Amino acid sequence: MNISFITTELLLGFIVILIALYFITQLLAMKSLMQQIRDIPQVQASKLFEQELSDFKQTFSGLSASQQSLQESLSQLTQESKSIKKTSLIRYNPFRDSGVGGLQSFSAAVVDSEGNGLVLTNLFSREMTRISAKEITAWQPVDQELSPEEKQALEEAKVS
């Protein structure tokens, strides 16, 4: 065997060992550096920020669901609010020509904002009381003629 060959092999082996030791020391230094970076307050704050952001996203999605529920409730209330919107009450004496009675009789209009509802009339006398209801659609009677007092009640409800 040639001494120069053994020396070259030993030299190459030594260089390989030195390179391996260099990489190991660099790996350990990098590990130490990463630990120091993790300990920096900004990095910890960043992790806290990420957690807060995640919590915010969960809260926001919950609020979004709540908002949709409120929107549905508002829509339902809007539909329900189309019910009785306008009313009017006219009190009168239907027997004023005979000199009997007082303002015991009345006509009341009860309609929604579109003029759908009814006119309720009560005629009062000592002998009897009559009550009638007439259906109203789009501010017009459906199948019966309105008395002057009923027309007045409906007109007053329309402008109220």
C-alpha cells in the first residue's frame, strides 16, 4: 500500500468528519436560534393575535347567524304589521228626526294600510240593537252599499 493513498484517504475522511461536525453545529445553532425567536415577545404576540383572530372569526360567524335570524324576524313582523293600520269611529243618532235617543250608535272602520278590512255598525234603540259588518277591499265595499255614516268612517280611516 501506498502511504500517499492512505494519507489521502485519511485526509478525505477527516474533511468529511469536519463537514459533518460543521453541519451538526449549524443544526444545533439553528435550533437554538429558533428557540430564541419563539421566545421573542412579538412572536408570542403574533400567536396571541392568531388566537384572537380565530376567536373573532367564530364570534363573527355566530353574529352572522344571529343577524340572519333577526332579518327573518323583521320580515315576519313587517308582514304582520300589514294588519290593522287605520281605524275610525263615528258616533251618531240614527233616530234624530224622531227626537229619540242619543249618540249610542256607531260605525267603525278597521282596515289595513291597503284598505282591506271591515266597517262595523251598531244601531241602538230602546227596543233593539242591530250590529252589521261589511267587508271592505281596496277601500271599497265588497257586496253591500255603505250608509253615509259608514262612508264617513271609511273616509276618516283612509286619511288617518
